[in-house]
Amino acid sequence: MANNLTLAIIKPNSVRTGKTGPILSMINEAGFMIIAMKMVRLTMQQAELFYEIHKGKPFYEGLVEFLSSGPVVAMILMHENAVEKFRELIGNTDPAKAAEGTIRRMFGVSVQMNAIHGSDSDENAIRETNFFFAETERYY
């Protein structure tokens, strides 16, 4: 089942600028089923824990600060080959390098403020979905 699930996070800049609806629409139109969703405001400590795999990298502090700067919308998405398919939908981390029609190309501002997070591997999808959602919060 793991390869059919991925985590998505609509980041604070997208929530703040009213892009949640259009992003959800693109996710839905691409054939993903949202099986869990909630809006949360992460503390710095929670953001540090979420991004702990990047600890020590030059962008870590900024990433943690940004993710905890406002509300986010976290979701578990279901689709065949969910991680790979969702990475295609969201596009390159750098919105300027993302393909036309991708979420990051349309709504991203910079590498850090790139509109949305998507798990980058099946292993991280499991870790990340468990970080945000208890079993009782999932519809499947």
C-alpha cells in the first residue's frame, strides 16, 4: 500500500495568498484521492522534527522557519505510484525550472517558497504521513 500513498503539504505562502483551493483542484483533477486532510500550524520544534533528515544542510534553518511561519494544509493522497505521480504534478523544487502546468511553476515563488511539499520516496511518504496523521484520521 505504501507506494500508493504520499504526503502533500500546501505551504504557508500558498495558504496565505489564497492558493489552497486552486491547488486542491489540480490535485483532484490529476486523479488523486485525498484520504486525510487538515490545516495545522506547526511549532518550530515540530518543523525541526519534520525536516530532521535535512539537519546540517545549509537550507535547513530557513526551511524550518518557513514551514512554521503560518498554517499549512497537510494531506495524504492516494494514487497508483503516488510519490512518482505527485512529484510529476508538483514539478521541480525551483519554480523557475518546473515544467509548465505544474503546481510549483504556477504558484511557487522561490526554491523555499515553492507552494507545496511532496514526499520524495516511498520510505519518506510513510514517515511523513505518520508524522501528521493517526490511523483514525485516515479514510481508507
